Amino acid sequence: MGSEGSTVVVPRSFRLLEELERGEKGIGDGTVSYGMDDADDLYMQSWTGTIIGPPGTVHEGRIYQLKLFCGQDYPNNPPSVRFQTRINMTCVNQETGMVDPHLFPMLANWKRECTMEDILMQLKKEMASPQNRKLAQPLEGNEEGRIDQKGLVLRCCIV
């Protein structure tokens, strides 16, 4: 009945439900987490992620909030990823907080098998990379507004 070498493509909604379930259970050591922004979002597009900065870096002990947006073409194409918390990293636009896909290999070389968890874990690893581990960071408690993609001013505060 089934032909050899064929693969089953999991529908977008099933894939996102799997990711939601995994995110709700917690990931690894608890320094990375994610979940839906709005439980009423039927398309499951808007997500929130959190990364606790890795030890031995300027990020140690800091809590970083991110927004991930999964368009209708996810997981065939990567989500857009944006830091709400100000951060100085080589792959992040300092004005918008957007992770630049051209400077972040996981997004540049996106594979359907990759997940939002993979993105968050890779960003945490990137924080500990030689080019980012000692970069001067914005002061904690910086509540300077950041304009989001819809033109709304976002307020963030590192606790």
C-alpha cells in the first residue's frame, strides 16, 4: 500500500499543537520556555518565548522575553523572531529587536523539522558564543519603548 521512501507531512495545526504541548510541559533545565500568546488565536500564530541568559556570560541571570510569529507557511518557513527585551547580540537588530535571518544560521538554513524550541535553544547558545558572550548589554530595568511591527510602543523591563 505505502510506497518506500515516501514521507508523511504533518499538517501545520497538528505540528503547532505538538509544539504547544511540549512548551507547556517545560524544556530541559527550565532556562528556555515558550507558549501561545493568546489562547483564542485559532491560527496559533503568536507565541511568547523566554530565555534565561547562560552562566559565565554577560547574559547570566537576565530574563529575555521574545515574540515568535508563525505565519500560515510555518513550518515550511521559519517564524519571525523578535526580542522584546533589549539585548545586544550580533544577529539582533538593535532598533527593532528582530533576529536577522541572514545573521542567524538556523533561520537562514531553515528546515521543516526545526521547531520554536530549537530556535530558542540556539539563541541561548548564540548568547554564549565568543562574539556575544562579552558584548556590553543595555542596563537592566531599561523601560525604553520599542516600536513593534504594528506601530505600537512596547514596554519591557528586565526583572
